[in-house]
Amino acid sequence: MPRKGSGQKVQVETGQTYGDRVAQEEAQEAIPLSKITPGQMGPAGRPSERPSEPLTAGAPIGAGANQSVLPQPPSSEMDVLSTRLASYIPILEAKAAMPEATANFRMFVRRVRNAASKSPNSLI
């Protein structure tokens, strides 16, 4: 969703290469800024909203449940998905290079390429 109206305008650093500048502009257009302003959630020294939960809950050390309670994506399924998506990258990149391709689609292609490159069975 493009930033229009009274919201923050798209701003990019000067002196970048064209591709980097465009990528930075697209990223700013695709992800809206938070509507929360500093201090809106209350003072930093306010009482805990979870008084019965240890501060270290979810951490690998300390009291409370460890990281095993956090949701983990099944790695084997992610590896298979990444490998399958990697086979479509040439087609996706060709479509993303077309003038009518949207900024969201180009960002999707970058994410697919990134996910496929991190796969242990990567074809890239």
C-alpha cells in the first residue's frame, strides 16, 4: 500500500545505485509504518501484564518454559518447499522483470529466491 496523504513519505538515501534505491523505495511502500507512537502503551515502569510468568519464559535458560514451547516450522517440509520453489525462480524472475509487475510481486520473488538459497538442497 503506497504511502500517500498525511503519512510518512518514502525517503531513500542519496548516492545509491539504481537497483538499491528502487529496492529501498519498494520496501518502504510495501510495509506500512506502525500507528503506535512512543509512550502510547503506557510508562515503561508500569507493572507487568503477566505477573505469574517468569521473565525468562521462552529463553534457553532460567525459569519458565524453554524454547521448546515456541512454534518451530518443520525443517524437512521447509526444505522441500524451498527446493520446489527454487525450480520456479527463472519463471518468477522473468515475470518480475516485466513492466507490469507490481512491487509486491517483485518482493515476493526476492523472498522466494532468499528462502531457496538458504535451503540445504539449494539449486541456486
